[in-house]
Amino acid sequence: MGRSPCCEKAHTNKGAWTKEEDERLIAYIKGHGERCWRSLPKAAGLFRCGKSCRLRWINYLRPDLKRGNFTEEEDELIINLHSVLGNKWSLIAARLPGRTDNEIKNYWNTHIRRKLMSCGIDPATHIPLQEQKMKMTISFVEGREEGDKSSSSSGSCEEQSVWPARRRPEEVGEKKQWICPDLNLELCMSPPFQLPPPLPQVFFEEPVMRESFCFNCRLGVKNSSECNYCGGGFLGLNSGAVLDYRRLETS
DNA sequence: AAATTCCTCAACCGCCGCAAA
DNA sequence: TTTTGCGGCGGTTGAGGAATT
């Protein structure tokens, strides 16, 4: 089962676009605007899938696209944004005028990733590889010492390439306990527990900075003055560097 | 000069969220 | 409330050009 395809496969062109197809698409959108991609190909006399037309327009034909190499500033911005947003390419692209998500994604995978690796930084977590390995080991060992000795899951955190285990806020205090971020074994009637988005490296420099974060923050819906994570700052981050996604949305 | 490997990036695929029916 | 279909997104692929052997 599943959904029917967005267009008839039999009579659609695939692969690279020809100059003529580009011209047809540009002419149609200039005349009618960007609307109803599904019916656009037929109306524009193109034997293409609507999705394909949309992609071609957004990634290549749009007049406001910036061409050429990425600047150092753009590089930095992409790295910063990626450190808080992860692979949310469309959100990252929204902060870089004239760049598309596809372009940034490609650039990340071909250039920046390698650049970070060569600096000894894990491109996925933005933590120096050496340090990350150490932290993973510490959390693994602590988990075994403090937690249930017979715990069958205690070994998996180190093996998996996941964000280092972090304290849950309600567990910070006298009771030391580390958890594996993928596991939520709580049985209670409450909104599901969610760790805040990955934090920049600076967060891990000091062991216990994060005493509390508010309910709204946990749900990701609102800021609170009592919360360690809420507040303004760069890209909707406070000094604790947790992202407010609402501030990143495009207008 | 030819063969091979590497790299880039445009394009495709499949899934998801949302709105309309 | 459920189903359907569109737009949008992120991951992946593969053609073609560049670099290397």
C-alpha cells in the first residue's frame, strides 16, 4: 500500500535539466508565481514531476540565489548553527541569504565536515574527538558504579556514537546518576521526558552548570526567567546556549 | 596519454507534518 | 475522526569533471 506517486512516472523526464526546460520553468513562474507544484509541469508544458520542478527552481533557478564560494563568515555561521541545530539544513539556510539547504548540506558534507575532522573535532557533536572519547568513558564508568551493577544497558552508551550521557535535571544534586540518552524507562503520567537539544562544547567544560530547567523549556514551548536555559542571545541562545527554535523561523 | 580514483553537487527518493475533504 | 494528498525536508545517489597514478 502507501500513497500514490505525486506524478505519473511513465511520462516524466529524469536527470539533468535542459536549458529549454529551465527556460520554460522560469517563464511560467515569472508569469504565474510559485504555486501548486503538482499542476505546474502540465501547465508549463514540462514533462517533469512537480517536486522536481520545485527543487530545480528553489535550488538553481531562483533569481535571489547567491552564486560562488562560501565566505569564511558563512563557514563560521554554518558551523555555529550546526552545533545547535544539527542537520536542520532548511533552518540553517534560512539564516544564510541566497543559500539553499541543499547547497549547505552539500558544502557541509564535502568541506566543513573534513575541515572539522582535520582539526580533531567531531562534526556531529562539535566536541574535540579526544575530549569526547574521554567524556564517554567517564560517563560509562560512572553509570556502572552508581547505577545497577547488573544493568544490561550500561555498556551501550560507550559503544554507540551518541551525545555523551547527561544528567537529568531532577537527578542533579546529592544523588549522582548518569543515564543513557536513548532510554526512558519512566512509567508515569507526564509529557515524555526530553533532553534539551545538543549543547555546544562549552557546556561540558564545567561539570554542574545546569541545575534546573523549566517545564516549558522541557516541552520546548516557552522561555522562563527561572530556567537556566531560557533567555536571549545569539540565535535565540542564552549563555547556556539552548536554542529557541521560534526565533529561527523564517518570516 | 590512458586508466583509475576522488570529489562535487544536482537531482532523486522516501518520509513526515499539516490541512482539507 | 479518519483519509488523502501536497509541500517540504533530510539522506542518498550517480554523472561528470578534476586530480592522481
